[in-house]
Amino acid sequence: MNDHPTRDRAAETTGGFDPRRSAGRVVAVDAARGLALVGLTAVHFLPSAYQENNRPTLSWLLFAGDSAALFALLAGVGLAFASGGRRPRRGQDLTAARAGIAVRALLIMAIGLAIGYLMPAEPPAIGILVHYGAFFLLALPFLGLRVRTLLVCSGTFLLLGPLLIHWLGDLVPGHTDVNPTFANLFTEPAAVFWQLLLTGAYPAVTYLAYLLAGLAVGRLNLKNLHVQARLLAAGLGLAALAKLLSWVLLYGADGYNVLLYSIASLTRADLDHIVVFGPDGALPTNTLWWQVLTAPHVNTPFSVAWSLGVSLAALGALLLLGRQSGTWLLPLAAMGAMTLTLYTAQLALLSTEVHYSSPLLWFVACLVVSALVALAWRHAFGRGPLERVVAAAAHAATRAVADRAKPRDPGPPRKPLG
């Protein structure tokens, strides 16, 4: 069953924050989720480059691409908690857990599809919720695997996912709206399917690398100091290796010049922009040399490895910090415990486009209000409102499947007739 007897039922289902616990482990995992929300807020509200020189801003360098990756990694950790923690559930227990996760995924997708109706034609943000729910559904077959197998699967998606995008991206049906709605789901089902799997901003074929790595991490003893330190060291090492190899291939092995002359209309300024910010649309597919880039959201092996390393290092650092300074992480952890509610509210606010007039002011206001609301709500009610609805539905589905598997009581033996 579950090796976290002190974790309450809803936290088990949602990976959420249990206000009755202050152990460093739970605070740190939720704080990491809160940090991911802060990063997405920065990317959504703040400019990506300085107008005077077109150089990337600090917020872009710190959070672009990596915040979404951290969210996906922590989604995997949450799935591990929901399916038994260090002792994965088996048999009917695992089937019941899968049913709850599937219901949770569908509800999250429904929220994302509903938010799509609020977004303007040129949206200020591309929501991750529809993709997030799809990741959960695609992860269901992997829930019963061992840590080593999960890491191998994660590495496979890291290496092959970008190549599938490179080879198949131009062959499948084109994009629907970047923020799909229920209407798109019924009128353009093939386009939505391929957008979620291969061609969208958060393609499942690469993001499963983060989620499955998180599922493996969630199977570890995250209270153990050595595990925490290894997560930090492994993350830093993976990120550094990805950047180093990318730099060597791009500049030491003449990859930069190959890319520069691979497209006749491409200027040096254009290429420099792509190297830092990524392309305005899809990454070109005329040569495999594009796969050496590490820019945000380009979904190459090196960019995925970089973001995965950063995400592992962030989680490891917060786990270590939570051993001694868990109280200081409470504002982040409170936000991380209700990210579904806060992120949905943030997308609704962004859809009004009021933040364009004073991006820094709106960014600070959004963070302060989010932290205060999260702390107050946690103290008064515990789970966030959307988290509460999703957790209740997921638990009901889990319970229904579990109860169906229980043998029925035949009742007292009948007396023989005659």
C-alpha cells in the first residue's frame, strides 16, 4: 500500500501540502512546486529581453523553460506518492490508484480547455494544464516500474523524443490554437492529439523525460541526507554536462557555421537570437545540428538534459534546505500546495492583458497576493479550492475501483432444507 502513513488521504492523491505536517520533506517538495510557479509567473509577466540591446533579462535566464520542466518533474514525484511512494502498489491497489490519477488528469485537462476560451488570439501565455493532464494519462503504464527502469525510460524519452519531433513534426497535422478549447477537441481532434504529443509548446515525447525522472525520484527515500545530496550533485552535473557538450558542438565543432549557412535567409543576428531565445516558431528541421541547442523550449536532447538537471538540482537544494530551515520555505510551500488554483487564476488574469502596462508591478503584486492568499487559505481551509475538487473526484474513483475488487460478504450460512 502506502509507506507514508502520516500523509493524509488527499495529499496522497494530489501530492499536495498537508498543513498538519511540517517535516522538511513535504515542505521542500511543495516549496519546489511553489518555486516553479514563481518562475512561470516571472516568464509570463516580465519581458524576455531588454529593449535597448535585446539581451535576455535575468528572469528569462533563470526561469525560461526550466520552470515548466520543474513542474513536470514534480508531477512525477506526486504520482509516485499517489501510487505507493517507496513501495509501489501492485495488483488491484495499483489499478485503483491509476483510476484516481486518470480522473485527476481529465479534470485538469478540462480546466485547461475551459481557460482556453479566455485567451485572446495572440495569448500572453501558453497554458500547461491540458498538456499536464495528458502527461498523467501517458504515465499510467509506468507507475509499477522500478527506479532503475524508470530512469532508463526517462533517458530514452530524453534522447528519442527530440528526434521524433525533428523527423515527424512536419508530417503530422498542423497546430490548432496554442491554448486549445473543448471546441478544438471536437472539431480538430487529430491536431490537438499531435499538439499534445509532438508539436506543441510542451510535447509529451520530451516532457515524459521529466515526469518519469520525477516518478523515479518519488520512489526514493527523500528524507535521507545522502539521497538529497545526490539529487543536487546529479542535477548540477547533468546541467553542466549538457551545456558543455552543446557549447563544444556548437562552437568547437563548427556547428554554428553549419547552422548559419544551412538557411540562405538566416543572418548571424537571427542565429544568435535562436541560440539564446529559441525560434519564434518550430525549430528548423533541415539539419540535425539544430539538436545541439540548449535554448528554452527547443526540446532538443541538450535542452531537455539541461532543464532536467536544473530541476533535479533545485529539488535537491530545497530538500537540503528544508532539513534546517523548513519554516522559511512555508510561503513557497503554501503556494506550491495550491498551484492548480493559483496558476488557473494567473492565466485568467493574464488573459485580460492588463499587465502589459506595468509588468514589474503586476509581477510583484501577483507574487505577494498569491503568497498571502495561499498562507491564509492553508491556515483556514487546508487544500485549495480546485485542489479540493480534484482530490475528492480522484479519491472517489480510487475508492470505487478498490471496493469493486473486495470480495462480497456471503452472509451467514443457510440452514439445510428439510
